[in-house]
Amino acid sequence: MTKILMVCLGNICRSPLAEGILRVKAEKAGLDVAIDSAGTSNYHIGEHPDKRTISNAAMHAVDVANLKARQFSVSDFDEFDHIFVMDRSNYADVLSLARNDNDRRKVEMILNRVYPGSDMSVPDPYFGGEQGFENVFILLDKACDVIVSTLHKS
């Protein structure tokens, strides 16, 4: 079983949405994948996703309402095969906890799956309006399509 972790700052907007989208797509594809999400900060530990994230996900038949935020930890390097981060700051924060090259190889900017080598960030919609959440959904939906297609081949 492949294990995938999605990481953003607070684990209430982007990473739970990515977790939910990938979970739906992997299930539809019949893949044996474990998916989780975490934040690099401890701001929202134990909280459900932002209500705007829950609402946006539900509009696309993705249920993230029962997820709860947790903080990324060094043990996640042992638990997960792939660690997808949403932006450069998350990337630097996760890599700062890496113990070796094996840990570092697991970490990837999620949009590099759609735009290889671009190191593009998924914008944080927290301080924006509804359209920001929809834009994030569109970006993550594309990235998760590519992730599922690569998992299907392996």
C-alpha cells in the first residue's frame, strides 16, 4: 500500500482538501492508498477544516468535514512514501526536519506533478474569498489526477 501525506501550514485549508480530493480519486480508481494530511504549524491542532474548505469540497462531492488538523512530525518520514507540500515555505519547513537523503527524497511540491520543475505554490486561500478556495480546488484536482495516474502505473 502506498502512503501519501499532504502538507500545508495549518492543515485546515489546502492539505485537507488535497487529502479529500485524492481519497475520492484513488477510491474511484480502485487504488490501495492511505492518505493523510498535516500542517507545519501547531495553530489548529484538533480543529476541523475551515468552513469554506468544507463548503468548497462539498460542492465537488468531496467530504472533508470530519478531518482534524495535526502537526507534521519527524515520524511522518517513516510512515509515508510521498509527502506533498503546498508551497515553498512548507517545503523548507518539512525539509528542515529531514534526517537524511531518504527523507528528503519523499518531499515534493504538489504542483510539480502538473507543472514539472516549476516549484509553483498552491496559494493559501485563508485570507481570501470564495474564489480563492475554488482556485485551490482546481489546482489540487489537477495535481491529484496526475498522482492517481502515476500510482495506477506502479
